[in-house]
Amino acid sequence: QVQLVESGGGSVQAGGSLRLSCAASGRTFNPFAMDWYRLAPGKDRDLVARIMWITGNTNYTKSVEGRFTISRDRAKKTVYLQMDSLEPGNTTNYYCRADYAERDCWGQGTQVAVSS
């Protein structure tokens, strides 16, 4: 059974950067895609970025285009989210998700706090 563990969250000033990581355990790991979601208290989950596991094709929500970069290392079974030019509005919890098309798997989340 695959488990996802996020890391890399923390506190940063506006304009700063953070790099989130999501590492998968288990002998085999071949999702259809990997996603980063954000979830603020009282709000719906919001897809931030997606990367196709095999092709590496990516897409982003409009508000982070040009500032965030999703990438993956298939050998390490890890997906990353490089977050640059952070804004206070990016403050929330971030979760990675493995999309297997017919099912999914979520990490426990990592907190990002951006101060002005």
C-alpha cells in the first residue's frame, strides 16, 4: 500500500520561496498523475498543480502560473512543488495526491505560512 509523505512547508516572508516534497513509499509507484492541492479551513480543496507521471506534462491553476513549478523524480518516487514569489494569500495547507484514475491516495499535508 502506497503512503505519501509531504515535507518542506514552513514560514516565509512575502516574496520568498519554499519547496515542497511528496515522497511515496512502496515497491512500485505508477500513478496516472500527481497533484498538489491546497485546503484552507472552511474552504473546498483547490487543485494547484498537476504533473502526468509518465510524460511530465504539467498544468497549473491560474493564480500560481509563473510562480510555482511542479516536477517529479520517478526514480525517487517523489513529486515537488517549487513555490516562488510567495504571497500572503498562499498561506494554507498543501496536500499531494496520487491519481490512479479509479482511486487516489493522499498525503497528510504540510503547512505553508506567508507573512507580509
